[in-house]
Amino acid sequence: MPSVDDDPRFARWWTDNSKEAYSTGLANAAAAFDNYSKSKQGVRAGRRMGRPRRKSKRGARLSCRFTTGSIRVEPDRRHVTLPRLGTIRTHENTRKLHRRLAAGTARILSATVTYTRGRWFVSFQVEVIRDARTPARQPDTVVGVDLGVKHLAVLADNTGKITYVPNPGHYDNALARLRRLSRRVSRRRGPDRRTASRRWVKADAERNRVHHRVANLRTDALHQLTTQIRAQYATVVVEDLNVAGMLANRRLARKVADAGFGQIRRQLTYKGEWASGVTVKADRWFPSSKTCSDCGAVKAKLPLHVRVFACEQSPW
């Protein structure tokens, strides 16, 4: 049987890469066409999908999934071993995963290598035996979460306590620097205005680092908020916001995207399942902002800039 190198059906570079690189591309293409077919037939929920398009090396996200071969976390907790790539040092300590693997409570199914904003990441798909989650401190507590732009969240529990969570505004804090870096990137195009120069690559990498830091700060803040809410309250009521519709408003789109409303609702839902809690989605047309928390009267009109109003029918 002729080798792959001598077979004219294969390119010369075929054996230079791992077979998982080709398998990943074929699997992603098959999944894309399957989702497109189901969306066209009305079986798949969500917005109507378009026909899958070819991905370019520059525009697509670089990733490869390893499902076979030697995939392990080294005992020093600073290295991982992947097929064809060998042993690679990691920036983050892997002690949490290594402890579970050593105790036999976890098993690695696959590893995905991705390139995001100048950095390489490896994420493991792991089958674990999940520990029993600690339930809420007070099982009978209920809290309503009202998401907003000025305040990221306003919490009102069944005891009448109201907590205002300020919006950190990570993107707004970095906006001036991002604009300055974007102007620098636009001035450093190559001679033909299409090929990237070395100075352009350097400036673009600096801008990507700022975007990456903003995304990490946002993710960390949302996880801290949702974990705190779930650890304190057993039942959480959150509004079913139309985030996609809110992003269509050009005056609020940037602040809504920076707040991460969809992530907050998603995290509260799955963290509630872990803690045996209850998540209630309030109807998006329910006038929660216009309803008095004392007597339940609904105010007819409430401008957007008014955050707190005095109820005319409430005795106090």
C-alpha cells in the first residue's frame, strides 16, 4: 500500500499536521450543514441560519480538537501533553484538574486548542463526579433581580431589603485607550493598504490585549455577582429580557453589551441547578419598574430617566 506522501490524492503537507486538525474541520462543517438543514425545516430553535460559508485562515477562529492520542496533565501541574504537540508549559496552574484526575473523580474526554487575541488556550472536556453543592444559607429567601445600565442589578428580597449593585463599566473605562490604539492601527497599514506590516501586527496585538483584559474583567465580575446571589438566596426571580432587541437601540447597545445581561441570566440558572435552587423568569412585559413594592399599584407612565418614584396610593 503506497504511503500518503506518494499518493497524488493528498497534498505534501498532509502528514505535517495532526489528523485531528482535519477531523475537526470536517466535524464542524458537518455540524454547520446539519444545523442549517434543521433551521431551514423549522426544527432548530432560534433565528434562521444562513448557508455555511468557507472559512479563511485570517478571519476564522483557529482551533483544533484532540480526541485520541496521549492527552494528560503532568504531575508538576505546570505542563500538559497533547498529541503531535508534545509536552507544553501552561501559564495557569492545573492543580484543580490534576487533583480530580489523581483521585479518580474525573476523566479527560477531549482537549481543544484555540488561538484568541494573541494567546493560545487549551480547554479540556472532562467527565466528573460532581460534589454535592451547598444549598442557600436561608432556604426560604426570595430575591428579585432587576438588571439595568446605571446599576448593573438591583436586588429586592422578601424582607424588604434593597441592594444596589453598581455597574463597573469595564468597556467604558477602557474606551479612550481602545480608540487611541484603533487610530494607531489604522495608520499602520502596509504599503498596498491590504498586507499587514510588522508595525501594524504589533499595534493590533496591543489593542487585542486590551479587549482581552476587558472581557476577563467582565466575566470575573459577573461570576462573583451570580455566585453571591445564589449562595444567599434559594429562589431568584429574574426578568426575561429581550437582549437582542435592546442591542438594536444604538443609544444603549454599547452599555447593554458591556453589562452582559444574557450571561447573568444564564449563570443564575445553571448555578441554581447546582445549589438545588429555583430560578423564576418573570415575563418581559410585566411592569416591574412601574409597580409599587408595597401596595402593588402600577404607575401609568414612568420616564426612562426616573429610577425611583413615590407611589401616590401607598400609605407611606
